[in-house]
Amino acid sequence: MRTEDAPLIRLEDYRPSDWLIDTVDLDISLHPTKTRVRSLLALQPNPAGRPGAPLVLDGDELTLKALALEGAPLDAAAYAASPQGLTIHAPPQRAFTLTIDTEIDPSANTKLMGLYRSSGVYCTQCEADGFRRISYFLDRPDVMSVYTVRLEAEKAQAPVLLSNGNLVAAAELPGGERHFAVWHDPHPKPAYLFALVGGALDHVRQDYVTAEGRKVELAVYVEPGKAGRAGWALDSLERCMRWDERVFGRNYDLDVFNVVAVSDFNMGAMENKGLNIFNDKYVLADPQTATDGDYASIEAIIAHEYFHNWTGNRITCRDWFQLCLKEGLTVFRDQEFSSDERSRPVKRIADVRMLRSTQFSEDAGPLAHPVRPRAYKEINNFYTPTVYEKGAEIIRMLKALIGDGAFKRGMDLYFERCDGTAATIEDFLACFSEASGRDLSHFARWYEQAGTPTLVASGQYDGAAKRYTLELAQSTPPTPGQSEKEPMVLPIRLGLVGSQGDLPLKTGSRAYSGDGLVILDRASLSITFEDLPEAPIPSLLREFSAPARLELDLSDGELIRQFAQDSDSFNRWQALQSVATRALTTAGRAKAERSALLVTARALGEALDTFLRRDGLADPAFAAQVLRLPAPADIAREIGRDVDPDAVFGAHRALSVAIGAALLPRLPGLRDALSSQRTFSPDAASAGRRALRNELLGLMALAAPAEGAALCEAQFASADNLTDRLAALAAMTLVPGAAREALIGRFAELYSGEPLVLDKWLMAQALIPESGTLERVKRLMQHPAFSLGNPNRVRGLIGGFAANLTQFNRLDGAGYGFIADIVVALDRANPQVASRLLGSFKSWRMLEPVRRRLAQDALGLVARTPGLSRDVSDIAERTLA
Ligand code: B3K
Ligand code: ZN
């Protein structure tokens, strides 16, 4: 179905289901191509629905085999069945049961939605609307049912049979070749949380006792032979369960918690009740096959899915417009967990980098949408950085606005009041309104209004009066469908930095709510601070307290002073980023400005040199973040119009080389000081040392290619872990030549049996900013390590290329054409992966006219392809609109 034919689903059209399903008894006999599903539904009319309404069940590519009402086969005239739905025209207006038999082919399911097979393992993915690919159902999140699931399979093929809830029975069937297992989940849930797994899997397990005293068996299932890589996930699971008990008072509620890793998965992981299914990339880890970044991601995603048990499963969403109710809140919870487990400022910096690169860019382009969208054609296209990351920022702002105590009371009230329900943003905010005694209706605009607000600030110091006046003004740019914007509620954490540190904040302004927090809730505001002995440097949006763009006119000298003196680590980091961003946007706009860039490079080089000398080793993870410049794509977004990616990249490269050159005398010594003789450990402190050491390696490769390349080779040869080997490879990609190609070859040999590691190898090559990269990527598509059928391989190689600023945006348009062709080819097999990839075009409008035209042509080509999926045509149309 093309999108113009697909209905636009609107929030305002929501109405409760006419029918409810109290219990679901599933009997599933697993077979690679002919899986039989019998579903017994206990239905009743919904008192909140329309009396006398027909029963309209959702389906997707289903074949109906049999249908019975209270055990009796239904007359053909009484119903209408198609692959896309099943309607009972005049069902009894009372409680009744329906038995539905369907047959499905998991092996042919390349969309990876519903029931499919991944490397011989049966698994499911039902969010958002995959259950309807298994059986006809009321596939909507506000229909919640109690499930009992009987799974049957050949023992040799699927010795492990898992579903949601607790295991209630399991046995061999007569003859000994087949067996079955029965799982019961006492917690009512929507169909999107249903899951099953069947296959030959190894596992690691551990007992756990909740703070409330419940005994739980935790297990992580992986492909045979990989149990040695499941320990970190299990360890992360135990830690996040304890954390949720301690920080949010949430205990686990079943006797079993299973995690299963599969190798073909459309996204990161899925929070099915009691049976989380993961992309194996976010479970498997050992020092030889996972980087420090992987260890951190596994910890965060294990926590994210586990935290959904309360924020998502116990309290789910009334409809998919409320997606941020579970996703934004759960991202906030996983960010807080990682901050407590690791370094809070470093985690915040990493999260803000990601927010800016993914969400700010989305907000600035044609795919911008509110955190709670008002309409959609394909819901799977709304699992976006806006819903997830900006959604999490809203929770963070809410906490800042009402304070920690009221936030905790509000969360407790939410858990108590909404438990077992399918809730809305309004239900959620009402809890915080009550807990804080504040009217949050203005704050709620964050859910409705798309676009990144710009905060413009300027300050004036009156030396005679010892008074400092800060002018603050906000505005939000127009976004698709929303041209007029209202002022937002911006919580602005601030400090005034003097030569000896923070100056006291004395003001009578009502916008100042104490504790260094100003609330800007109108278009502009002026605040006067008294009794200031010296002209301060304003430190605004400390901890990045609101997801806004800040325009503050400080000189490079003032920013560098702020870097040295600010008590807020985030703003120390931000100060140098701001210096670099200003220089790079200027130089990236007009190539002639390179001389100014070199002046900035000198100033930045000196500041960094002093920093590294004084306290670079005190917090290496922070130092690594300080050394890393904003990415070229960030600079392109800041420039915002008529962007020439080559000019941006050239400026970025010139600044990096100049900084590297300035630091060169110090780099080898620092690297030596950071070398560790101890055995590998994935902890945050050790990872921080590796991060800084590898950041320095990248600078050396740029500033002194010959020495840098030799160091890369040496590091590759001596490394005892993947982080250091991959960093050597990545730094080496900056130095063209035979040595680079040799290292690329050695890496592939070393990791020939490791698909997840080879994904990184594919990506490192796809990101090489040279004109030969497109040909290289095409060659690599023929490499045995690549397959268009596996989402991780596609994201590694093809996704890597689409993120290569200069090569995706080649001046001949070949980069666009290549991605467009792949999107069309992929769409036939897996629309979700195809539409994600098409999202790479989201910033096309900010390009200079020649590239803009070429990108538009490629998008037009995709949009005009006959037979596109709803996923891809929706993105194509909105991107072009
Ligand atoms: N809830 C899932 C995402 C489902 C995506 C559906 N297209 C994972 C998560 O956010 O935890
Ligand atoms: Zn989630």
C-alpha cells in the first residue's frame, strides 16, 4: 500500500476499543515453514466502546485455517477474512470465546516483524504492530490480556522454548522427538509485549532476590558456544535491578527474567514482558570482541529494557501517540543509571553529543515532529531521536523545574495510580502537577511543539553599581506543519564565573527560583544580579539543563577562561566546543577564513596543552571528551544553509591538524603515562584511560602521519583488547597508503569468524573521507562478511557510508544514487531497515544548491518506485514535502 493510500491516523480520532480480550490461550507448534498457531480469545464488549459494534481484528499477511465461536465453526456468511483482517459481523453482545487457527512461515519472514527465524532460532518482534502477523487480534496497546502460551517443537531443532511470564509445565511428547512448554504471564499486557523464542541456545544464569524478597531466576541465552560472552549482560542486569529498587523503589514481579540474543534484529532490543529479546550486538561482550563503547551500550540497553518492566509494561501507552510516555521516561531512567554507574559529567556530555547529532538534526529538517506526534501513517517511523532523546530531556527538565523531592513524589504517584493501565501524557503530568502543586500546562508544550528553541543571551556589567544584567530571549524556528511557535518553559541552570570561581547569585527576580536555576517561560526576560565585585562570565544551561541552542556572545578568551574556571564540568567542555564551533562555522562557510582558523587553533592548542599538563590525567574520560572537536556534521548543522560539506570537512581537518601539531611534543609522553600494564578491565576508569590514549593517537596520525601510522601498527600488534585495536585501525584510516591497506587486511584476518567485529571493520572503511570510498564500499558488499539480509551488516557498511559527510554528499550525486538504490532493493525484504536508511537524507535541504538538487532527484527516484512499503514511502514523501 502506498502512503497516499494509507490512512493518516490521528490522535484526535482516538476512541476506546469496542471489544476487550481478557485472556489469550496460544498453542503454537513451531515449524520452519508451516508454524501452526491456535489462539483462544476470551472476549467481552467494552463498556466504553460502541454497543453492537462488529468485531474487527487486525491481521497482516495471515492465512486463516479455521474459526470457531464457543467451539462451533462459524458460518461463512458470519465473518470476512483476508490476510489483513478478520471481521465477525454480528458477534454476541456478551462475553464469548473465539478460536482462530492460522498458519505462518517464519523462514519467509524477512521483515523481521512477527515470528521469524534468525540463524535457526525462532523469535518474535511484535512492537509496534507485529502480533497481527502471528494471529488475528485487537493489536492495539490499550487492549491488555492475560496470556497462557503452549509451545511445541522438535526437540533437536528447538531444545529451548521460552515465552513471557513463568514456566508452568514442560515435557517430552510420546515418541521423544517432540516436546512442549507452557508459560503463563499473570500480568495483563498488550499484544506488542508478547514474545516467544525456540532454538538451540546456551545460557548463563544467576539467582536474584528482590528487595521485597521475591526469588528470581535471571538468565541470558546466546548462540551455542557464546556463553563466555554473556557475563557482562548478566552482571549489568543484576546491577540495574538493584538500582531500580534503590532509586525508583521498583521491584521485579515474576519468577523468571530471560534475555535472549539473536543475530538478525531490526533495532537494539525489545522489552517483552519477562523475555527481553536483544540484537546480539547489545549482549555479547568480551575484551577481544567488544569495545569499551560496546560494554557501555550493553549496560545501558540491558537497563533500558529492564526498566521498561515498570515504565512501559506495568504502565503502558493508551495509543502509539503516547510512545514517549514509555520511551522518553525509560531513556531518562537508563541515562541516570549509567550516570550513577560511571561518570555523570562524561555521560551527560556523551548524551548531549548524541542528542545534538541525531535529534537537533531531525528537528532542523523535514522529518521534524513533536515529541508527541499528532498524526502518522506508519508508526514504526516514529521511533525517533525526538521521541526517545528529546522525550528524555523533557523528563530531565521536569525534574529540574519541580525539584528532586516533588519529582520523586510524582513518580511514586504515577506508579501507584497508573499501574496496570494504558496511560497518556496527561495522566503522567497530572501526577507531577499534584505532587508539586504546580500548573504544568505551559510546560506540556514541550510535547506538542517541534523544533529546537534558540536561547539568545547577552550580559552587561555595571562596574560602578556592581551590577550585572542578563538579557535572555527565546524563539523556536518553524517546522513542517507548525509555523507559529509559542515560548517554551526553559529551565536554565546558571552560574556567574569570576576569577576565583563562582560568584554568589543575588537577585530579586521572580524568574530566579534559587539554587542557580532561572525559569524562562516567556519570549524574553532581563535579570539583574547585585553585589558583584567583578565582571562575571555567565555560565548558562549548566548540565545542559534544556535542549536548546545557546547563542551567547563571549570572546574566545572569555570562553577559554570559562573552560579553566567554571565549576560545571559540562560547561567547561562546552566552552571549548563553542570556541571550535565558531571558528569552524566561519571557516566552513567561506574557505578564505582559514587564517582566522589558525589563530583559534593556536589559542585552543595552548588551552589544551595547559589542561593536559595540569589535570589531563586526573580524569582521562573527561579529557578525551575535551580533546574531541564537534563533528563535521555538527558544524554543517550549525551553518544550516547552503552547506558545502567539502568546505566544512576541510576546515575541520585543518583545525584538527593544527591542534595536533600544537600538542605534538606532549603526545608521546602522555600516551606512555596512560599505558596500562594491568590486565584488561572494562570499568569506566580503565575505559577512560583508553579513550584519552586513543584520542591522542588520532591527533598524532593527523599531525604527524608517518609517526602516527607507525604507532598505529605498534598498538595494533600489542593490544590485548578490541578497543585499542579498533582505535588503531580508525586512526590508520586517516593515513592513506599501503600500510593502511595492510592493516585493514590484518584486521579482517584476525576477526574472520566474528561478524560483529567485522561490522566495525566495514564501518571504519565506509567512513574514510576519500573519493575512492564509494568504490570500496561497493567492493565490500561482495565480501563474505557482508549480507544485505542482516540489519547489523547493513547498518555497519551502508549506514556507515551514509554517515560519511563528504562521500555520501559527493558532488557528482553518486553517493545519493547508491543509497537510493539500496533503499529500494532493501525495501522488498525489510521495509523498516530500508526506511531507516532513507532517513540519511533528512538534512538535504541545508545543502548548497547543486547537491540539494542531486539529493532531491535521488529522493524523487525512490518516491516514484512502484510497490514501495508504507515505511519507505512515508519517509520519502515527508522528506520531500
Ligand atoms: N520498544 C522497543 C522498540 C520497538 C521498535 C518498533 N519498531 C525497544 C525499546 O525502545 O526499548
Ligand atoms: Zn525503549
